[in-house]
Amino acid sequence: MQESGTMSARIFLISLSLALGLAIPSAARAQAIQVVDAWSRPTPPGIDVGVAYFTIRNAGKSDRLLRVSTPVAASAELHVSAMTNGVMKMEGLSSVEVGAAPVAFEPSGRHVMLMGLKHPLKEGDVFPLTLTFENAGAVRTRVKVRGTDGKGTGHSGEKH
Amino acid sequence: MAVAAVAGGIAFGLLTRSGETPSIAGFVYPEPRAISPFRLNTQDGKPFELGALKGRWSFVYFGYTYCPDVCPTTLAELARAHKLLEDAGLDASNQYVFVSVDPERDTPKRLAEYVGFFDKKFLGATGSDEALAALTRQIGVFYSFPEGRKGRTYAVDHSSIVALIDPDARLHAVFTPPQKAEGIADGFRRILGTRRGGSG
């Protein structure tokens, strides 16, 4: 009885360590980078450009957002709107450093520009967005299309 | 007694401030600047000229429809400001105008679809570079296109201001970015207050 008890304990420990051995790296990867509160605005008819905003949280070591993609648009670029001498300029970002502090993509600041939208975005729609990081690899989030005023459909806090 | 004195002091302070430049989320011209003639076209192909600014307050924003971030953000706030002013009974004859500085891409049809999406009351207007310059220079709006622009998705650098033009077609104030509906509505309320309390 004791023998078999020890045996099953051993098997349990082996399976546990195997399971942990397999699970830890992917769990750590998934948890280090979180993309939360992803939202977008509805687009007027005939307009095939759109936007996506979100916040990136990083619990791990410093990482770098390299690119974004979504099936709803032909292309997606990392941009920043910045005021220079009272003039709003929009510039492309080749990558975005993500350290310990949360990085916000928000109106009139860093944002993802969606180009060649395949259909207009409507309030209440949810579409996938994949963010690719240097270390963490691909992190998927779901983008909620809010009302034209950026409100109306509430908190979109999808965590992945 | 003390309370009455303080209240009186506040009331006196408010009264004496009438006619002075109110503080808003932007700036108010101490001497409003008369706008000279210009000629643009609305999204319906109708002329939009100096006369269209007379007899009502106009909120004018300059941008372009391919702008993904700043323009939709500002227009959404302006639409909310319109609602706030409507609710406050301060919207009798106001007009809200989106002037596109990108006439090449912003056809009348596109303008119509765009402005109507934000607010049914919004008016869209644009014109040739020359026609635009006749208005933008007076308001201090700057815009420029990237060199060798091609394709459809180039970005236009532009002043992202909301100009407030008074019923005498004078540039009265400018709301500077990032504009919020409450800031626009509150600023407008203050401007109306000083005009009524002052000589006007």
C-alpha cells in the first residue's frame, strides 16, 4: 500500500514537473505582455481608413512592439500624432519600446492606422488585432468598436 | 454680513470682468479680426463664402477625411459640444463646418458622407489650394502635403484648431488641441457672457 502510494506520488510529481516544464515558458510569455482596453471608432461610409487604440502592459523584461496586423484591413501601421509649433503631424513609428511602464495608444497620440479597411467598422463590432513583439512574439487582442464619441459601448478590456 | 460682502465682491468681480477677454481652452482675440472675402464650396456644390458666416456663430475645423486619429477625435468632440450647446439652449443658429484642406481626395460626395456621419448638422466645405489659402491664412491655419505624395493614404500635416467666428464674420477665438466638448461649450458660454455683459 505504502509502496503503491509512493509510486503514484512519484508519477504525480513526474507528470507535474512535465506539465510545468511545458507550461511555464508559454504561460510566462502570455503573462509578460498584456494588451488591454483595445478599442476603435466606427468609420463613415466610403472611408477605408480607421484606427485602433489600446494599452500594453509588460510584467517581464523590456520588449519592443515591432508590427501589428488585422484581417479587417489591408495594412496596419504604428503611428504617432504629435504637435509641432501648433501643427499636428502624423509620423510612422518603426517600433515601440515597452518597458515596465504601461504604453498607451490613445487619441491624438500613438495609434494604429488601419488602411484599406475591407468593410466599414460599426459600433459594437469586435475585430482581432495581432501585435508582434521582439521577445514575446505574437500577442492577439480583440478590438471593440465604440460609439463615434469613443464611448457608448463601455469598457472593452479584453485580456489575452 | 461677511458672507454678503464676499458674495457682493464676487458679483462685482464678475461684472467688472464683463467685456474683458474670457479665459477658454484656447485663446480669445482681444480685438476680433474681420475675415476678408473667400470662396469655398460645400459638399452640395453650393458656395460657402463670407456671407455664410454672418448672422450666426460658426465653429470651423480644418482637416482631411483620410486622417485616422486627430480629425475623427476632434469632430466627435465638436459633435458632442453641439449637443451640449443645444441642451443649454445656446445653439439657435450656430453652424459647424469641417473644411477639408485635401480637395484632391475629398470630393464633395466623400465630404458629405464624412461630415454627416459625425453630426447631421455639420457642413463640409473645401476648394482649390488657392481658395483654401484665402481663408486659412486669415485664421492662421497651416497645412502641408508630403513631398512626392502618391497613393491614397498619405498624411497631411495641419493645424488642428477649431476657429470660432462671430456673427459679424470676425475671428473671435480659437480652441486649441486637444479639444474637449466641455471645453468648447464652456468657452463659448463664457464668450457669449462677456459679449452680453460688455458693449455688445
